[in-house]
Amino acid sequence: MQSSFQNLVFSIQDKSCQIVMAVTGGGTEVIGEMLRYGGGSKILSEAVIPYSPSSFDSFVKGKPDKYCSITAARDLAMASFQRAIFLNPNSSLENLIGVGATSSLSKEQERSGREHKVHIAIQTIDRTFSFSPSLNEVFGRLDQETKTA
């Protein structure tokens, strides 16, 4: 039986898209999921994890007000889209996608009341999609990683 994520990967492969993704702060499991079913080179040009603030700032060529925010995810998506253009100079711009995700997931010995969040953005030639799925019902780092992937 195919998972919904596996179906999504196969659907993207059918569309001949090239994706660059930047994931930071958690949720990096999605990179492995993109490659797990074969054919990853058909859709994934590059995946990066700009984890430290200096790496993030270098990747987006700027510094966000907050690293875990929808704005930061949109910055990552735009930088990823620009990287997709650079890596695929002969591709139609309509077939290029930049993905950015930033999150604050659970961790060992965290302070009481710390919010767990994930922010995801997708950049195409003419649109930016962004969303922040709820983690309210997902407990533990492993579950949060797999639910966001």
C-alpha cells in the first residue's frame, strides 16, 4: 500500500518538476522521504539544511526577524527557487520549485510552555504558497518529524 507522501512524490515525478529545498530547525526527514521511493534525481536538484543562524543568513542573503516564522520559510523558499534557476538553466521556469521549511520541534529538557511550530513555503515562478500546520496534537520529536515529512 502506498503512503500519501509516496503518492505525492510520484505525482511530482509525473510533472517533471525540479525542486530545491531548504529545511531547518527540524523536519529534515522530508529529504529522505523525497529519495526513499526511487526517482529522486528526477525531481530533487538539491536539498540543504542551513541549520545555524549564519548558514541560514548566508543562504537567504539576509537575516530574518525570527528564524522560526512563516516569513523565514518564505525567505528559504525564494532562495531555493533562485537556486533552482541556477542549477537548471535549460528548464522552463514553470517547472522549477523552491521549498522552505523552518520549525521549532520538541527537544529534551525543554522549558515548560515552549511552543512547537512548523512553517512551510513553496515558491514557483508566479506564486508563493505558505502554511503552518498545527502540531498541537503531535507529541515527541520523532512524531513531529514524521508528521511534518
